[in-house]
Amino acid sequence: QMRYVSEIKSASTLDIPKGTNIKEKEMEMATALIDTMSEDFDVSEYKDDYMGQQITKICADQYSDADYIMYGDSDTLITQLLMPEYLFREDKPIILKTSYEKLGNAVPWKAVTERALGFDVQFEFMRRHPFLYSSSTLKALREYMKQLHGKEISEYVISQPDRGFSEFNAIGAFADKFESDKYYFQDTETEQLPPLYV
């Protein structure tokens, strides 16, 4: 896994086991492989664009004329046949939600979502990929946040501290509060979950 400059730790802080039983030939082969695949690079040239990619997702409707946008993160993989109709119930996209009350201390996105939206949020919406939202919801969310914060959503997101915004929780909480008639919100604690596709 690639690390950014701010995430690099000193080797002295790591708990590395001592006394390995690596044979000399194994070490030579491993070193030769590393040498043939290595090249110089400056890690400071690479930027952690975690916040930037959230802006791209929240503006995804601007890159498509589709009625709905389906999201899957880069670390997810569709594992079986997934048809669009599998993501709907009662002709509405299925959005999973779990009460923050049920999550105990696992609530890192509650405060940042409340700050972004300006209202109390009771549910976590980043439950399981894929996510499916109406293009009109994304547009309405951007307009709402511009009115609330007096700036474009891109400016708001970039102005937040690292990990200070959650696009999927913002979209979900906004839709739950203002557009609940457009979605089938399913409580993960009270209803059987749909099949897992990712």
C-alpha cells in the first residue's frame, strides 16, 4: 500500500520480530527482485486527494446524463451478476442505513456530516456498496450546501480538515431528510439485507 509523506512512520516505532530464519540465497533472490523493480521517486510529489475524489463523486451527475449514478469505490469488486433492477425496491433505489445509536463508538462521520448539512443526523449511510443516487439529488445537495455555507461544495469540502467530510453520508442524510419519497431507505437493524453484490 502506498503511503503519503504525512503517513510515513519511523522504523523504530514498528514492532518488527527479531531472529528470522531467512536463508542467504532467499535474501539474495529477494534483494535482486527488489533491485530490478526499483526506481527513484520523490514521495512528496504524490498528493493525497481523498477530499478531491469526494468532490468528484458528489458532482458525478455533471459528467453523465444518466438519471441515476451508481458508486463503487476503487477498493470494491462486483462479485456476481448485478442488474440495475437489483438495486431498486418499489421502483426506488435501496439505500441502507444504520442508526448511529447502534454503532457504539464507531461514529466517525456523524459530526462531520452534521457540520456539512447543518442538522442532526441519526443514521450512518455508508453501509455497503454499491450506492445508487438520483442525479437530481446530487444537484439539490450541492444547491443546499451552497445556500447553507455561502460557497460551492468544492470550496466547502477542500476547506475541511483531513477526513473532515463524508460524501456518501452527506448524500444519504440529505436524501433521507429532504427526498425520502425518492428512495427506499432500509434500516439494517430491522429488515433483511439485500444480497451482497460487491
